[in-house]
Amino acid sequence: MVSEMLKNDLWPFDLHYDTGGYFNIKIHELSILGEVITARVGKKKAEILQVEQVVYGKDAQGDYSQWTIHYQYPNKKDKTFTGIIHVYQTHCIFTIIYHTRIKGKKNHHRYGNPYVSFPCFEGNHWYKKCYALSYKRQVPFNYPVQWHGRAVDSLREGQHIPLLITTQTYETVILSPLTHMLHGTVSLQKFPPSIQCGMPRSVTKIRKNTVYKTIMVYGKGVQATLEQYGSLIREHYQVEAVDPFADVSLKYLSYWTNAGSAYWYKVHKNYSYDETLKMLKEHHSRIGLVFVSYQMDSWWYKKEVDLYTSG
């Protein structure tokens, strides 16, 4: 029996298949991630062999609709993969099943564009009033001038894990690997605009019958959507939530000396790093400011040029 919930037009994610080989989408009735979902092998669009009839069901995560699409590599009938779309009320899971072994290529970016990309969000229309919050992990985050963990008013090219996009009225979408989280990528390109999900070509090899999953969470409000994303990730890996106050740095007032702080690679006058920290602690005691913990970042360590010689 088809669940009545699946007939609800108020679900944030709207998915329709057209015979041209595209899945037309809307999220919160907007083209936040473009307007279509495709699959690609390299830069070429994968060829659809078969689209199975949509299946409706219910599991531990709730009511869902399931699309199964069988693809082949462009002009290579002997190489195929399967894409599966599970649509729930609060999230969507995209699955790639590799039916062919893939050998990676050297000198490709570690978190670059995936060779087999599914989903690949494309289209000519993208909702422009969006903000992105993400960690672009191809740069070291402890250099403030290169830190990209900030909100920006457009989708920037690069690799994002996870990628969070929100509108001016906080309709929010989060894209992230669900499996293979150390390798998977969400890769943005601007010309032509696309967001590609999968494992990059730099992976040495992907075995036949490997299953890779991407999760997309949608909701209203940045915090609420992030909490839903975290809950789904913990559920997938069967990890219990940790009480925030179990962390001493969150339970009490702490002093941090990492990137961007006043003492980041700067000592007081001609004193050493450890002498600077001791003087800082003494100063706090004199003025009655109590920190339960002090975080010691890289400026604390003894250095020789750019090399860490102790830790």
C-alpha cells in the first residue's frame, strides 16, 4: 500500500523523472541545487539503460520513495553502474553501486571531481539568493588568510565536506558523503554550474560492487537542519550523541591560542613561547579571570623555520 505521507505535496524535496533522462528537482520549491539531477562519467553524461518503476515503502527512517536507475559509461556498453535515490520527508540518500572496477589516476586532486558522479546537480537555473557555509579542505585551515570556513554569498568552486546552503529565509540544504567519508567529495564547478558527488579519480582503486552513498538533508533553519544531519549520521554509524558538557572546554571557560588569536606566532616582547603563556596565566590570575583549560596551538611548539621539532 502506498503511504499517504508520500502523497503530501508539502515535502521539501520534489522529484520528477522526464523521458529525456533527467530528474527534475525543487527543494523548498526553489532551484537551490539547480534544476536537474544527472549522472556523469568524467565530463560526459552517463547513458541511462533502464529506469525502474518507482517503489514506495517504509523503514526505520520513515516513509520513502525509491528510484533505481541503471547507467552505462558513455560509448562503453561493458561498463555499468547503478544509481538509487531514496527520498524521505527530511532527507534523501543517493547510492552508487559500481559494477566495474575503477583504477584511479595519479596526479589528480585528492578531493577533486569524482570520476563517476551521482548525483550530479546541474541546470541553467540556480536560485541566486543563497549563502554557503562549508569547509574547503584543500587548504590548511590554520592559516587565517586561507580559511574558507565562513559564510559566503555565492557558491564557490572547490571541494566541500559538508556543504551547507541556506536562503535568506533559512531554507537549508546539507550535502555530504554518508559512506567513505575520508574519500568522498562534494565538488562545485561554476562553468557550467554543477555540484558533483562521489569518490575522486585520485583514489587508487574502487573495487567492483563497491557501494557509495551521499546524503542530502533539507529543512527550515540552519541549526535545526544541522541537528537533523548529525542525528542521521549518528544513526547510520550507530553512535550515541555525546553530552556537550562532557567536554571540559565547553563546560567551563577556556582560553584558545589557535589560528587568528592574539598570540598566533607572536610572543610577548623577546620572551619564549612557554614564558609568554606563563605570563598570560599570571595576568589572568591577577585580574581574577579563571580559565579551567588553556589550549596550546602550534605557536607553543619549538620550531626551526617551518619544521616542528617537538610536540
